[in-house]
Amino acid sequence: MSSAPFESQIVLDREIARLEHDLVILKRRRNVLSPVSRIPPELISNIFFLSLRFLQADGITPEELHPDETKQAICAVCHQWREAVFTEPKLWMEIHETPQRRGTWTLFEEI
């Protein structure tokens, strides 16, 4: 049995990985051109911090707000927002324990 198809797959997988990496770089370069990218990271992290505080001030409890999930969602927007969140200690002063979703643990226990 020839190993040529397997070697060809390896070569193609490497090329795909390189192209995906290049695509990430191009998307970051494109994002830098957007107006929101001109906002300093310190200001962005302050906006995030204040928005969490305003929601809590409106009577939304941490259980309803899921602040850690909110931070994760913010981090998923773009590289600049992720950096702003990770480099701001006051956003991470509080880590909230949220009740586990029953379905997740039930599935885990079955495995």
C-alpha cells in the first residue's frame, strides 16, 4: 500500500493551517482599520467594567447576568477587545461561581 495519499494529506493539512493563519492575520489587519480600533484599550476596558456595574446597579443579579460569560463573549468579538479584557485586572477582581447546568454534568456522568 502506497503512503503517497497519506503524505499528500499531510502536505495539504499544512497548507490549510498556513492559509488559516494568514487569514487570521488579514482579519486583524482589517479590524485595525475600523473606527472602534482607534479607541484606546484602557477606555475599552473601562467601558466594559462600567457596563457590568450598571447592569448590576439596575438590579440584575450576578446569577442573571453571568458576568464571567459576558467577559468571555466580549473576548470573542475581536483581538483588540480580548486584549483589553485580559489586561484589565479590575475586570477579573470578581469571579462568580455559576450553578452548573444539569444537562452538562448528566452527560458527563454518563460517559
